[in-house]
Amino acid sequence: MPSFDVVSSPDLQEIDNAINNTKREVDNRFDFKNTNSTIERTDYSITIETTDNTKLNQFNDILKNNIVRRKVDPKFIHVKSTETASGNRVRQFVDILNGISKDDAKKITNLVKSSKMKVQASINGDEVRITGKKRDDLQSMIDLLKQSDIGIPLQYQNFRD
């Protein structure tokens, strides 16, 4: 029976490349001279530190532009919190979304059920498997999922006949 998996996982190597490009660009910009602005990634979080909120907003714009330039969906980046750090500095924590949450998986399965197509959806951890009898039904389901606004970026893997 043909099936495919719906997943939501970023390409961490491309995010690292975007972060490195952001570091390079910030180091070379005149308005960031002598600010000791830093950006670091640990697993699925990014920490940005700079002197004030204006520089922080500019830093975020540069990061998002570099992420888009590296062909990574900017929906993977979610600003979590901003706090003041020592020495009149501002620190911001950014999450990198990974996996499909239970609520989003339920949205996807409800969308599949309400489409009235002859396909079934099952939740497997942080991914959703969609199975059907015809390959055409699965391809039209991919189109339907691309058009719908779930709120997270989706990829389609393991398309099997």
C-alpha cells in the first residue's frame, strides 16, 4: 500500500551556514563595530547577545535574511525570550523548531479526514504517516497539505509504492 511521511525537521547544516554568514556580516558592518555581538547555536536553540534592542532587531533581520538565502524555511526560527544580560547588554533566545507537535499532528489528521479522500493518517511520534490505495490520492494529499496553513514547515519523505 503506497504511503509517505509528513515531517518537520530543519537542515541544521544550512542553519549553521546561515549563522556563520550572519557572524561574518555582523563583524564587517560599521554599525556593529565595538559591540562584541555574538551568536551561538547549541542543538535546537540559538543565543544572540548584543548591546541594545535596536542592534538585536538588526541582528534578527540579518539572521532571517541569511536563513532564507540558504533556502531554509524561516518558520523554523521562533523567538522565545529576550532578557537583559550583564553590562548593559541584551540576550535573546531563539528556538529551532523540530518535529511535529501533537496538536499540529492532530490538525494534519483532521485535515486528511475532512478531505474525503481515500487515505488514512496515523501519528508516529513526531511524524505523520499517510497511506492510501492510489498514488494519485497521495499526491493530491501532498498538494492539499502544501496549500493548507498548518503553521509549521512540512517536508514529505519516504514516498513508497
